[in-house]
Amino acid sequence: MISWIAADSRRLFLIVCAIAALGLFSAQTVRPSCTYAVMSFGGEAQQKEAAERGYEEAVAAGDCAPPHARWQFWRG
């Protein structure tokens, strides 16, 4: 499909796409590993909400680190 494009242009296009993909991947928000307990007897939506609320409470109490961009792990 892109065989009519010069080889240098194809290489440049692939490099730009790879850099963009890496940038999007590194900008995603991630949560560090954390252990906390919640109890919920509702449906799936209520359980997810309770888990999210439990995580936010653990962060507020200082028991868990807050979520941050994935690239911040790369700095060491």
C-alpha cells in the first residue's frame, strides 16, 4: 500500500509512529501496587465503586501512593 513512498520517508514515518506510541504509553496513568480491603455486597458496578473509594481513602490516609504517569517509574 505504501510501496510507492520512498524508503527514507517510510523509515521516517515508522520512527514517528513508534515515538508517538511510546509517548502515549508513557503518559498513561498507573497506580503503584497497594493493598487495602473493602467490603461490598452490591452488583459489579457497586463493587468497582467501593474498590475505587477504598483506594482513594488509602491514598488520603497515606497508606498508598497516588496514581502517576507511567514514565515516572522510568526515572529510577
